[in-house]
Amino acid sequence: MSKLSIRDLPLDGHRIFTRVDFNVPLDNGLVMDDTRIRETLPTIEYALRRGSRLILASHLGRPKGKPNPKMSLKPVAERLRMLLDKELRRGENVGFCPDCVGAEAEEMSGKLEKGQTLLLENLRFHAEEEANDEKFSLQLAKLADYYVNDAFGAAHRAHASTVGITRFVQKSAAGLLMEKELEYLGRALHNPERPFIAILGGAKVSDKIGVIQNLMDKVDGLIIGGGMAYTFLKAMNEAVGKSLVEENQLDLACKILQDTKTRKLNFLLPVDHILADKIDANAVVRIVSPGQPIPDNMMALDIGPKTIEAFTEEISRARTIVWNGPMGVFEVAPFAKGTFKIAEAVAENVAAISIVGGGDSVAAVRAAGVADKITHISTGGGASLEFLEGKKLPGVEALTEKA
Ligand code: AMP
């Protein structure tokens, strides 16, 4: 990586402002899932063990620029205390500041001692955060000497805490989680072990068109499942019934199909389907075999058994696998099998480097109980997609270049 890492910063005794992604689900003031907090622990512990005075900042939810007690990070501070207590016996050293900027934040961060942590209140309680406001960025920067970004999930946004602040601190570096994300995704894009395949699913072609176009030159195989497959199948003049089709993407789908042929790319679409007349757990479900049309009054909501077989075979041959997006409406039981089977197939290929991103596919590998067999589970859905599109992430670009 060409950017500074937290390992390159002089941490001892210094105030380190670390942007983390503590955007966790809360229910009645309780943290329902602390995965995101736990994933940041290596960076937090690394900094504390080396004598940093650590200031943590995050967004949570969409409070639209105004304080909202339901989206307070206070419960996160409590959970962080518990987690740090277990690991480092440092729990009692986690303070919480009810605002992320201003006199109190400056006083509390100024009083921090080595090895102590201060979690700031939700950055998005100020509209200036998302506006990447200069004055607000300066106020954040006043709290620290150095800046670390460990919030990969927010790196595709140019906000005050991801970009603006970097102009006003001495140096800006990637945290350990950020580094890991960039390393895995970067290696897949630039130096993958081959065969390299991408599995893309989810609702819309339009959301993933940039990824398809960028990956087309890099992968050996492209597997398309989920709702987005039906725009391609319709573009090939197949009968798709009431399945999800983006009419305004049909021309582009035709062009992509042509390009895959020119490039001799192994391009796999579903060949059989699980159908229903509505998205409902009690709907009457039917399988349509390869070569049979999808009836006008039915929609395809999952991939069928022959497709699972074909996709699994392609997956088993790969040495690098990137997966983003479910193969069907996996939230509804009768249409979940395809996504779970693909999760298992990816996990079973232990010879491959597997990278799974996007909320739904990550949820699927966890629900299938195979998360521990995936090489890298990305913490940033939107950010990982933009990375795969070949876009530069503003939160990464803003970090200091290695000398
Ligand atoms: P995305 O956010 O684009 O990754 O899309 C995820 C959503 O796509 C999930 O909520 C799925 O229910 C939905 N989805 C997947 N397959 C289909 C399908 N065949 N028809 C309709 N929706 C689908």
C-alpha cells in the first residue's frame, strides 16, 4: 500500500484521532450486534499498547444533522468498555464525550492520559460532517495530533471525518482493518491468483454495472444470479415472466453480453429457476427446468438446482473469488436455498482466496455457518463495490503517502 499505516505513526504519548465504523444496530439503547466494534479492536489495542491517547469517532444511523438520543453512541462506549476490559483490562479507561466537537470535547481529549480512550458522540449529529465542512473538520482536527482511518465502510464518502480533517493534522494513516480491506481487495483486482471469478447478485443491474464493466477485463469468469440476471436473460430474448427486469438497462445488457463473447469470458447466468407468483413465504413455488420458459404470471425468485450445480462447479475451480449480492430473495425461506448453496460452495473451496462483501451476502455466509471459512469478509458494502468498480475511495486518497 502506498499510504501510511498506523504502524508508521509515532503513537507514544500522542493524541490519535481514529475514525471508526461503529454504525451498529441499536434497540432501546442496547447494542444488538457488536461485530463492527470487535473488528476495530486490533487497531484500538495496537494504539493503546503503544501509549496512545486515543480519540474515537464514528457515525451511527442517519440523524440528518441533528442530535437524536436514539442514535447516540453512548451504548457503544459501554460495549467498548466491556470488550477492552476482557482484552486489555483497559475498560475503565474509556470515556464518552456528549459532543464530537467544541469546548468539552477539547477539554476531555486534552486531559486524556496515555492508554486512555475517548469515544465522541455521533459525528452526524452535525450536518457539517456529511458536508465535509472546513471549519468543522478543523474543530475535529484540534482534538488530535495524528489521524487514523479504520472505517473502510465510510471510505467512499468525502466527509469531514474521512477527508476534511486530514488537511489539518500532521499525518494521516490507515488503521489495521482498513489496511486489511485494501490488501485483500487490492490483491484481487491487481494481482489475483487465477482463475479469478466474480459472483454478482442482488436486485439491480444498474447498481452493479460499474463493477461488471471494471471486472470484465480482470476476471476469468463472471457468475450473475439474483434479480439482476433477468435483465440479461430478457436481453437474450428469453421469456422471463414477471421477473425483475430493468427495461432501461436492456441495451447495456446486450452490449455486455457481446463484450463477454469477444473477450471469451466464462459468463454464467441461471439456467433454471425457482418461481412463484408473489414474494411470500406461503406462495406456491415451482421449478422451471432448463430450456423451459418462465410463464407470464410467474417470477423467478431464486436459482434452480441445475444452476446451483453449474455455479458450484465454476466456483470449485477458482483460486480467487469475489462475491457480492444474493442469488435470490433469500430473506424469504422458499427462495433462500440458492444463496446458501453458493455460500457453502465458496466456503468449501479452501484453496481459493475468497472475499465476500455486501450486507446480504455477508449475512448469508454467517447464516449458513461458514463465515470462518471465508478468507476475507469485507466490512464495507458500498465501499467495496466502489473499490471493485475501480473508483478511488476519497477516504483512502486523503491519507498521507509513504515517503
Ligand atoms: P442488492 O441490495 O442490490 O444487493 O439486492 C439485494 C436484494 O435483492 C435482496 O433484498 C433480495 O431479496 C433481492 N433479490 C435477489 N434476487 C431477486 C430476484 N430474483 N427477484 C427480486 N429480488 C431479488
